[in-house]
Amino acid sequence: MIVRLLLCFLCSLFYAVTSDAQRSTDEALERSDYRKVESVSVLILSTMLADRGIGEWGFAALVEVDGRKLLFDTGARPQTVLQNSVELGVDLSDVEDVVLSHNHTDHTGGLITLRSHFAEQNPRALSRTHVGKGIFLSRPGDGREWNPMPRIREEYESAGGEFVVHDGPYEWAPGVWLTGPVPRIHPERNWSGVGQLRTANGLQADTIPESMSLVIETSEGLVVVSGCGHAGIINILEYARSQFRRSNIHAVLGGFHLFTADDETLKWTAQKFKEFGLKHFLGSHCTGIEAVYQIRDAVGLARENCVVGAVGSSFTLGEGIDPVRLAR
Ligand SMILES: [Zn+2]
Ligand SMILES: [Zn+2]
């Protein structure tokens, strides 16, 4: 009896301590001095659908926040982003920062071309590339190396570029965050599942641990940009809400690797989007066309606010999505 009473007492003590800790975390996240940005625009420069420029299996987007630019991923083929930027009349020569969301060639293929092309005009152009920890790990298979990043690192550094490796959240500009690697709370498993990773403990299944996203704090809620979403889009959004601000999710833009997801997974994903108050969804690259339409129905979004991303389509804070022509 005494033991039971003691256990009860310890339990209630533990509950009191943890709920206090939870409350203070919530208060910190609900802080009123969070750094809202004034203007955000995200323009897609590489994805499959294109009614201007070149379409490819890949992803890249130019992100502009309060006048500062960064290139999020660089497309698959060496020339795609460069040619599409010319065709869309977009200047990349004053972009200094690049984010590579993960190692896959459909996101990293344009980096060297872009750096070499613009360095003549501006030595700082595309000279700093942010990556998540784990991106350079060896991915062996069939007697070859599948990770392009060791080779890209050599070429990029000899062209004057610098990699910045993030092991946790990083505030790139006031209110603009890189997530760093994202904890996999839910078993979303949004990757092909065939690769292997060489670690200090030997070969392991490659979960693409370095995958990271961009999160922007706005007065409307969080705006999130993802490359392939290998960490799982719900894991990414929950992490963003726990680390940066527990507010609604205003816009989710980019690739989310849902093209192989079954109806049940899409329904669960959409339910979470609904709980987070999602208002805009620009499903590009590996999101899957059917996935975009199921999400539109299940979340209850209008056709203007839930669109298949194309080369040249964009999101602007305060204006919403411009789908260009075909995906309208
Ligand atoms: Zn990928
Ligand atoms: Zn991809």
C-alpha cells in the first residue's frame, strides 16, 4: 500500500513537472516578438510540368524574402535552371545562398553550372551552399557510389564555393529558417527504400537523413518549402511548429514524394493539413498529380489554392498562387 501511494505521488509529481515544462514551451512558442517577414515569393524553376521553359524530373525554386534571395535546390540537368531563368526573365546573378535539400541528383545537378556561369559577373554568386548533416555520406551499391555530393563538393570548392553543414535549425535571415535534419516521428517513409548508407556502424538503409526544408514565419502563419519531403511532410510541419512557432501552416510549396502514397496515407496527410489550417498547396515535382487533387478535396481547398506546380508558377504572400497556364 505504501509503495503504491509513493508511486502515485511520484507520478503526480512527474505530471506536474512535465505539464509545467510543456506550458512554458508553448508560451515560448506563442511569443509575441517572433520575427514576421513582410514579403515572400517563391518561383519554381525546375519541376516536371512546364508550359514555359524545360520540364524535368527535378526541383528548384527561387525564394525571395524581404528582398533577400536564395535558390532552393538546383534541378536535375546541369542547364535546366539556368535556361529556365533566362526564359522566365529571372536574374540569378545576385543570389549568393543556395540550399540543397538533400543529395539526390534531381536536386543537385545544376549547382556547378550555375556557380561557374554567374561567378564571372559576381564572385559571390551562388557561393554559399547550405546542406543538412549527412549529405556527404557514402551511398554504395552495385560497385559504385550513388551520392553525387563528394564529387560536387570537390568541383564546387575548387570554383570558390563553400558548404555550410547544419545539424539543427538555422536562422538564415530574421524569420527564415532551415530545419536541418528532421526527426521522423510518424512513419511516413517518403522515399524509394532501395538505397544504402555507409555509417560508422556499417551499412544501413538510406533514409536520406540530411533532408531539410525551409520555414518562413509570416503574419499569416508558416510558409514551408520542401524539395522531396523525404522526412515526411507531416514530420516537417510538426517539427516546424515545435521549433519555430506553433501557428497555423499558411502555405506548403514544393515536392513531397506522395506520388506512390495510397489513398489512406493521402487522407491522413490531408487531415493533418486541415488541422494545421493549410490555405495554399503548390504540389510540384514528386508530389504526384493525383495526390494534389485528393488533398484539394480532402482539405476542402479551392482550385486556385491547391495547384500542380509548373516551371514559372509561383506563390506570393498576400496574393496566393499564380499557376501559370496549364494547371490553372
Ligand atoms: Zn530525393
Ligand atoms: Zn526529388
